[in-house]
Amino acid sequence: MKVQHALMLTAGLMLSAPVLADDGEALMKKNNCGTCHQMDKKTVGPSIKAIAEKYAGDAGAAAKLEKKVRVGGAGSFGTMPMPATPAKASDADIKAMVAHILAAK
């Protein structure tokens, strides 16, 4: 009986999680990052690959990008400002999105 309850609880938790926090690509889609950022080409903002290349080998890259994604800013890739990410995106979501960006090849 306890095993059945544990299985039902596990299944319920799995179905109730709309996006896993470690799925950076899905989170970027959910937060409309693709409006300005494409994987391979510059549009309004730099490509995901260009961002990854710029920060490759930078030990502080994740913290820098997490801050940029959260509060926005301009100047890293030109004059077009990046808007702040709405508060509905959690810090864990931003970390997952940045990890996805930095892993792009």
C-alpha cells in the first residue's frame, strides 16, 4: 500500500511540473528569448553561439550573464539594450537558461 502511494505521489509530481528547471532551451522558449536571440545568427540580439564564444573560458561568465539576463543592459554586443527578464522567471530558471547558452557549440 505504501509503495502505491509513493508511486502515485511521484507520478503526480512529474505531471505537475510544466518545465523542469534544468531545461534551459524550453525555458528560453517559455520566456520568449527567441524573439531576439537565434542559435546561429544575429537578429535583434546576438546569437546564442556568439554569446557562448564570447564568454568561453571566463570563470565568471555564468554570474555575469545571470545578472544581465535578470536586469538587462546594453553595450556587450552593441547599442541595442536587452530588457530585464520579468520577475516571474525564477533565479533557478535564469541559471538554467544561462547554462544552456554557455553550453552552445
